[in-house]
Amino acid sequence: MEKDFFKNYQEFCKSVTKKYEDPEKEIMTWGLGISGEAGDVAGCIKKTYSHNNDQKPGIRENLGDTLWYIAAICNFYGWDMQDLFNENVDKLKKRYSSGVFTEKDAGKRDRIDWNEKTN
């Protein structure tokens, strides 16, 4: 992967992102968009494995679209995707300290419930 991949990707995404005057409408558009693309990924997986209708190219395309929405959300908040990636890797390394998935580690309850109100 090129050194500044995420930075270059985010800059490219800025150039193909609709500009909104209302920031609330903008972030709601990106948030709903990522949800829609995730639903498309799920639908393609379902069709591939439950309906015997190979939708793997659709899975791939919609994952790419999901990445675009991730970039749009990061750009909205001024976040660097490389930092986001590194933070996620660090979190997973901490959770799975042995370096492999275990159900015990996956069930750890030291996570934040983002559905609860925070102060």
C-alpha cells in the first residue's frame, strides 16, 4: 500500500462529494449512506448464499461504496482515516492479545455501549 494511501483517498473523495450548505443534512446524508451500503452488502451476501445467485461482484462494489462514505464522514469531522485504521488495529490487538480470535476475548465486556447516553 502506498505511504499516503488514506490521505490521498480522502482528498480524492472530497473532489467527488456533494457540497451541502447545511452541515446537519450533510452528516445525516453520509450516515444514512453508509447504512444503505452496508444493507446492500448484506443483501448481496444473502442472495449469494441463500438464493444461489452469485453476487460477489456486488459485495465488492458495495464495500467500496462503504469506504467512500467512511471517507466522507472522516472528512466531515476532520479525522484522518490512517489514524482511524491505527486505532482500530490497536483496539483489536488489545482485545485479542494472543493474536488470534477466541470467543472468550470476543465476549469481553470492557467495551463502550455507544447506545447509552454519554455525558
